[in-house]
Amino acid sequence: MISDLVSGKADLQKMKCKNDDFFAKYGTEVRINKKVTALNISEKTLTLEDGEKVSYDKLLLATGGKPFVPKMEGQEKDGVFTFTTLSDAQRLAAKLIA
């Protein structure tokens, strides 16, 4: 839905697969952009890069991905964009508005 965000057809709330109430209802804590440095499966704990230890009943590790963008002449020029992440889309949208 990144193209919908850039075009204005969607906002951040619409892009979510589940709303915040869904996660609260099921006692789910979502942590985005947090690096896990240690995972202890037998104790059901993990350690974040800032040293915080988190215990869990069930754990989903969604590591994301990085799409391949082939090298091509001119791709570094101002006004040339890829948009595979939210921050990419926000930069593109800001350029369109400017």
C-alpha cells in the first residue's frame, strides 16, 4: 500500500493490517525497529540492544527484508526514488508536495 500512501489514497492507519484495538484485545505488544541481541528460548526471554530484557509467552520475529535495486546510471540523482519502505514513501511524498 506504499503507492496508495504516496498518492494520498491511504494514510498510516489504513495501511495497518490490524488496528491498535486488536493488539490490545489479545495482549500483544508490538515493537518496531528494535534490535534483539540475545534470545533465550528455554526461558522465553530476549534482550534488546539497549539491555532491556523482555519475557514472552509467544514470539513472532518479523525481520523484514531488503529488496534488490539494480545499479543503473542516474539512480543517485535528485528526484529518483524507490519506495519500498515507509520512509522512502514519505520522502517521495514530501518531494511531490514541494
